[in-house]
Amino acid sequence: MDPILAGLSTSLPQAKSVEQLTRPLLDMLGSVTGLESTYLTSIDLKADVQHVRFARNVGDLQIPEGLSVPWSDTLCRRALEEGRMCTSDVSQCWPDSDAARQLGIQTYVSAPVRTDEGMLLGTLCAASAQQHQIAPQAESVLKLFSNVIANFLERELLMEQLHAANVRLMSYALTDTLTGLPNRRALYEELERLEKRALREGGSVLVGVIDLDGFKGINDTYGHQQGDVFLQEVSRRLAGTLRTSDMLGRIGGDEFVLIGPGPAIERGNTGPGGEALRGEAEDAARSLEERAMAATIGRYQLGDAVVPYEGASVGVVAVDPRGLDAEAAVRLADARMYEVKRARKGARTIH
């Protein structure tokens, strides 16, 4: 047993992956059992599949890596159900196994690979096309190795779960929970990235602020739950009008911000805040402004009621990124939005 422990003490600290851990163990297992094939499997009980992950073959019997067989036909399942670790006469012990017959297995020994809670992850096996007697020491080594692999796999599963949890937490941190849109933090981070890109490429950044006129009245009339439905539907309609390079987000209440790359601003065509006043960049801002406003106009199903909506006030500016931070860019768009809002109020008053 001492050489086995020495081998473990060498391979365990160096293993950075399941494969790096398993390969040396399969070699040692082959030496201890005297069997020409040793292999690690994974088991998907829902799909009824056993899959050979890693295999070592040094004789006539070949257990191919990547082999998948029905779990219900495997020697491993039969051994687990019968509480039998090994047999030197597979054809006599389990004559109904098509997989064993096709592979030519005569001697077989295996141990389950389980988590601490008992969940079956796979099996660690050794097999031969010849009849061999399996020594008690070989069974002990097999159990030891299966526990070592189980602990490593369980740690790997835990790391995967932690990574997935971190991804979800990051998503929550950057997402508005009601609409699923990016939140203020995500928007401002993307706006800063767009500004840096515009500086490199000589372009502008389109920044828009959207305010849902009459939203308080919808909340008061139909209730907050239907107000949330309205916000979600507005979000969906707005998102449908944007380019793939644009981003729409909700920064709170009934206020949304949209951003995206814009054309270069011609020299001398900027206002005091750095916004485009004429030219292609200003035309792009007006076009986006009109598309976003038009997207919000229409009828909305709120509970049993179908509510007509005259549209949001939208202000979009194309800004020169030089010397302009994200907050200042949004303030320019907000000022433009209020210009639009006043003009719309004035138009309604005249009519």
C-alpha cells in the first residue's frame, strides 16, 4: 500500500482537473488489479446513459473513451443493485449484459463514485478479457480511489455552482428586475465604453432619455400592478426598435435611457454642451428620437381594459465624447427630452 499512498501524495497536489487526477489513478489501479482496462465513467440516470470519461487500455480488451451505453444494460448497475464489487466470470454472473458480451469482458470490478449526500456521479472500474482473481487489497484501493475522485468531483461541482451563482448575482446587479433591462449601473458602464470607442474612432455617442407622460394617471386608474404591466410592454416595444449596437435601460420609475454609437460630428456643429446641432450626427439623433417615440404610441392591454396611449416624450442627442462624462451626456439628453415634452404640451394646448 505504501507505493499507492506515495503515488497519491504526488498526483493529488498537482491535479488541476479531473483528467489530471484520474489518469495517474487509472495507471495505479491497473498495477494493483492486474487488469488491462481501467476507466472512469459518468452516469446520467435521467437519460439512462453511462459514459466512459477516461480509460486506460494496455491489452486486447479496449474500453474506448467517449463510449456511451444504456445504464440499464451495464455491469455497473447490476453490481450496485446486487452489492457485488467484482466477479471473475461475467458471462456466468451476468449473461444478459449485451454491453459486456460485445466488449468481451470476463473479469470486472467497480466502485461507485458518490457525493457525501449519496448522489451517484459515476463509477471507477477495472476489467479484463481474461479471468483473474481480484485480491482484497485491490478492492480496498478501488474504494480509496473512487472516494478521492468523488471528493474532487464534488469540489468541482461546488466551484461550478459558485461560478453560476456569481454570474446570477452579477446579472442581478446590472439588471432592472421588473423589465429585465439593464439598470442604471449597467447603462453608465456601457455609456463610458461607448465614449471611449467614439474617442478612438472619431464618432459620437447617441444618448436618449424617455419619460412616460401620463404614467401616474395609469397607475392611479388601473393600479400599480397594471402600471408594471405597462412598463414591461413599453420596454418590449422600445427594445424592438433599436439596433443591435444600441442599449435600452430603465433607470427608475417611468424613466428609460437609450444609448448607442453615432456618426462623427462635423467640426463647428456642436452646441455649448458638446451636442451635435447640425449634420449627420444630429440627423441620427432625431431619427432615433422619432422611432422611440413612435414605438410607445398605441393601445395597451391592462387587465380587462385596452388603454390608448399617445406616446412618451423622448429626447435624443448625439454627443462629442471629448471631455464629456456619462452623467453630463445623460443631462444633455434629459434637457432635450424636456424640450420635446414642452413642445408636445404646447401642441396639445393649441389643439
